[in-house]
Amino acid sequence: MQCFKCGAQNVSHASYCSGCGVQLADLSQVSYKNNAGFWKRVGAAIIDSMILSLVSWICIVAIMVVLGGAAIASSGGMNGLGAISYGLTMVVAMIMFSSLLNWLYFTLMESSARQATLGKMALGIVVTDDAGKRISFARANVRYWSKILSAMFLCIGYMMAGFTEKKQALHDLIASTLVVDN
């Protein structure tokens, strides 16, 4: 049995960790999993980006067709000012829709029973709390919005996952989460 706290290997019937002394009986419901590597996380992010881009594109085209058809029908055609206002409305609608879709996708999927987005599922990794349990919707929200900080300053917050002990990015440290092999 591997200790969740320090990672030391122990015999399967041990009561206490040989490395840190923590009582292993308290951790019996937690099965330790290896922390997911940086490149596995990058692969999952690429898969998620492709899925979200495709879904966003399909939905946005449908919205543009419906709203564009309605705008043209109601105005008898688009002239200069109508085209500009339609264009600005579409840009704002696309940004709002994509933001809402991303937020719901990551927070709902990572706090679900599967504990992973489709990209993470494809690569066999899940998001857990520090104790190895499923994260709540609130914690998934903290993790999602903390990704803004991870992206600042040349994505150094994301790159931290390649260098920290538990392979945590900045948003994982803020939300007290781990990305582990399933």
C-alpha cells in the first residue's frame, strides 16, 4: 500500500506508514493514484480544446443563421449600421456563449462522478481533492476561475505542473486539487 501523504511504499497490512508515521487505517478508503504527468495533462487539454471548439463553432453558426435571418427579415436587408450592430452582437454573443460553455464543461465534468473532462477520460486521468476524493462543484469553480491566474505571465502557472512535487499547476494549488492517473 502506498501512503497518500508521503508516497512511501508499505506492506499491504501495515497500520502505520513507514515513511511518515501516519495511520494508514484512516486512509483505507483512499486508493492512492500516481500524479498525472505534465504531457498527459497537455494532451487532455488539446483534446478538450478541440471538442469545445467544434461544439462552439456548430452552435455559433446556428445562432448566427437564426439571428441573421431574423435581422435581415425584420429590416428588409442589412445596410451599413445594421451590419455593424449585427456584427458586434454576434461577437458579444460568441464570447458569452463560449465562456459559458467552457465554464459549464469543466466545472460540471470535473465535479461529476467521472471526475474528468472528455480529454482527461481519454487519457485516463481524473481530478481529485487532496484526499483523493471527488471534488465539489464549488471547488471545481475555484479551480476553473484560478486558471486565469495560471494563464497569466506566459502560462507559467500551467508549467508549474511539470516541476512541483505532486505535479500541480497553480490552479491546482489554489483549489487544493490533484490530477491523478485513474
